[in-house]
Amino acid sequence: MTWHKNAEGRHGKLGAKGDKGETRVVEKLSSMGYKVFNPQDRVNQAKKGIDVIINDKHKANVKTNVSMVENDSLCAFHFVEVKANETKPGWLTNPRYESDYIIAVSESSDDMYIYPINRMREYVQRRINRGDDMKVFKNGGRGFYANLENLDFVDRLEDIAYTVGDEKIDTSIDTEFFMSLVKDSFAVS
């Protein structure tokens, strides 16, 4: 199989959407003063689920799948993939993925969100335990829609750091703490 350095080459139109989201995230984080690396190799992108590395240590997977809806309040619906198909885990439950964070991007607006992947795993596990219905696709893929505006562990990307004078105060969540909360044994039946 030929390896294409961009997602568009690997996945067509959906991949192109992902490439645009990654580019926007790199630009946004760079403008906020973060050092951002966007690996384009097969191991990081396809096997480890790493789209960007922030400040040489925080690994994030970018998902360009947020739908913004405004009714009485703002809603940011984000699809969280539990299973990719009947036999493969989704990006949330894949034990090979090494990302600490998910950065969820709206294709139709400037809205971007960041959250620790393990906190979303906890949230999804609670929904599974409650018996909430998952969205199921023809290929057997399944997952939940989550309104990112209503989850206390989700931040807007522009809110993760505040600049005071020349000093940047990082208010992002402690990755090591959350990694200890949920082990790689997270499983979905």
C-alpha cells in the first residue's frame, strides 16, 4: 500500500477536511505562542493517532467533525467514535493511540475545542453504563454525539492559556493525572 503524507491522499474528501483542520490548529496554537509540530509520518498519524505535538510533549489528535448549532444556546456537536466498524476500535477506544488530547474543530466556523482523551473515555463509559443509544452506521461503526459546550472537561482552544504581560500562564489540564485515571484497559463491547 502506498503511504500518502496527507490525509486527503489516504481518505479522499474526508481526509481533505482533516488536513484543513490540522492546518488551522497548527496556525492557531502557533499564534498563541506554542511550539507545534505536525508529524506527517505513517507511525505517528496512522498507528499512534498523533496529528500535532505541542511544546514537545503534549500529543493531540485533531478531529474536524464539530457541527455548530445555535438555538436557545450554542451547541457544538462532536461525534465521538467508539468503534470504527464491526471489528475495529474507534479513535476513542483504540489502545494503540498515544494522544493525550483531542482537538475538535468546526469546519464551518472558527470554533475549536480541546479535551483530555481520558476524560472523554470516562464520559462515554458513563453513557454506555446508563444504556444510552449509540449512533450506528452501516459499516458497524458506532459512537455518541457530545455537545462540547456542556462538558466541564472541554475548553475552547483559545481559552487554554492566558497571557499576563510577557508571561504565559498555562491553564491546561494535567495530562499525567488524567492518564492515571483511565488505564489502556478501556474496552467497549
